Amino acid sequence: MEHTKAYQEFKKNGNTKFVRYSEGAEMYHMSVSKFMQMAKNAKAIYKLGQLVLVNLKIFDEYIETFHIVDDEFYK
């Protein structure tokens, strides 16, 4: 799979703050539609005219709310 330039930059230095839907979906290994829905639920979307960007800091904080800490789950 060929990675986008933004994805390569993110992996290289880890300081990317905003990504497009397709780049974010690739980074998180999920479909674009799933990434779009999760970004919307996280309220991490910025729209600049026709350009839509997702704030990764907000998105990451939202993802952390799904962390399963119950030991019973892992047995």
C-alpha cells in the first residue's frame, strides 16, 4: 500500500495536527466513512470552504473514551 505524503510526514515526525479524511482513515486503519463518522462524533472537524480537516488531538482524545479497562473483558 502506498502511503500519502501527509501520512509519511506524520510517521516521520509525529507533529501533524490536521489531516483530511482519507489520510486520517489510512493512519487509523479504518474506512473513510467510519473515520468521517467518528470525527463528526468527536466534534473534531474544521471546514474551510470546501476543504475539510480533522484535528487529530481532539480525535485521539475521543478514541481514548473507548478504552476498555475492565479486567473481565480480557479474560
